Amino acid sequence: MMPGVQLDSAFLRRLENLSLRARRTYAGQQRAERRSRRRGASLEFADYRNYTPGDDLRSLDWNLYGRLDRFYVRLYEEEEELPVHLVLDGSASMRWQPAECPRPSKFEFARQLAAALAYVALAHHDHVALHWLDASLHLRDGSADAGRGKTQFHRALRFLRADAAAGADGADLGRSLRQLPARARRRGLVVVLSDLLDPRDAVQTALEGLVHQGFELQLIQILDPAELTPELRGDLRLTDAEGGAPVELASDDGLLREYRAAVETYLDNLARFAGRRRIPYLRVLTSESFEDAALRGLRAAGLVR
């Protein structure tokens, strides 16, 4: 289906056993397989309330009236679709990988996970929209709306096969995320797939803004192992994948220790932020098995159940 992803029928059946977790319910346009606390007219009984003039007489429980000699109206739970926004980082840093590395790039790994998540959501009749995340939050072909139902999975794959522009000037993740509410037609669950590496340190502020505007968030941070524990030593000339002047430095064990400590501090701060905001957060390495990340990692991190 896509390079590096074999979504065969057996794997798809295993994905169908998963469903996206959402603490909140949202007003959907169509019935789905997700229970809402709103009272509607589905077949799932919820409660009774006293009859008031004007209620639909068809909702009266005549058996209860025969026992209690009082009119009660049956209430039902309405099942609604969940609006799901899959936001993929298409920046240049996501495409970086060590030279001659057999692992997929972060970008390819993100597309693989996005395909799995799209299928999980569509299989449960949630409404799926996909977005490339770059400096302008580009929506390829003017629309990223895959719709709902498994029959629309091919639309999601077609979008994921298309290559998002990396952006020669680098991607401002914070600014891109702040643009999402204007692009999203409906509030719902936002799943961000990114390395979350932004020197402007504005990502957390933008994520806070999405929460305040009524979105529910999930974070999937995708990193290459070489970013965590580089082994480069000697005189180096480093070039930023997203622009900026090259940096020349001499790397030794002491500098590498400082780098690893800085990376660990950054990752710890991000994990604590997600914990404070009750945002499910999964950190995955491109050296890990895609199937393991999709079938077990997502569940362990609380993104699916």
C-alpha cells in the first residue's frame, strides 16, 4: 500500500480490535460506534424521566405505567462519531536520518503510524481528517477530509502517499499548530505525529492553546536513535536540516555527555507537560518495530484501547 507498510488483511483485522481513546464526547453529524452522554434516539437504553406535556408519546414506557400508574419517558444514549484530526509533521527534520541507514526516516514512520490510526478510526466510523504540518499547515489538494467508514481508507492512503513540502525555511511547529483551529471544521481529537523538535520552544504553548479551544490531544513523538545518542567525535561541521548557518565544533566525550543531558532534560519536560495536561504521549524510535508500536505501544501509552 505504501512503501515500508504492509497493511495486509490479518494486520487490519488486528487493528479493528483497537479504538481511539477520547475522554470527551463531541457533537457528531452521524451515528457511530462511540457512546455519548447526550440523550438521543438510538437503541441503547440509558434512563427514565418524568413525562412532560409535549414529549413524544412513542417514548412512554407503558409497562412501567401499568406498574406505577405514572408516565415515564425512556431515555437513550446516542452514539456519535468522533472527529479525528491526524496531524503529520512534514518538516525537513522529520526526513533526516543517518547516512546509509537501513531504518525508515521519522517521516516514513509517522506516515506508517498515521495509516494505522486512520484505519482504526475509520473502522469505528469516526470522522477522519488528515493534515500536513509545515510552516503554513498545508492541506494538500485543498482537502484532507477522508470521511468515515472503512471504505474511505483508500482516501487516507492517497493523502499519505502524497509528499508534503518540507519547507526550505524550516517549520515553525508552534505557529503551524496555532493555525489548526481555523483549518479544522469541527472540534475533536487531535493526534500530532512529529519529532516535536522546535528551537523556538513554542510547541507547548500552542498545544495549550488547542486544549483551551476545546480540542483533545494525543502526542506521538518519533525520534531516530542517533538523535538521542550520537557518536560523532572530532572536528565537525553541522548543518541544520531546516536552515540556519552551519556550526563548526570539536566533539569529544564531554560535549556528547552535555548533549545527551540536554536532550534528556527536554524529553523529560515534554513528558511532564503531557502528564500535567493529561495528554496521552508516546515516544517511539524508528529502530522499533512498526507493528509493535501500532498494536502495543499505542495501547500502552493510552492512545487506544
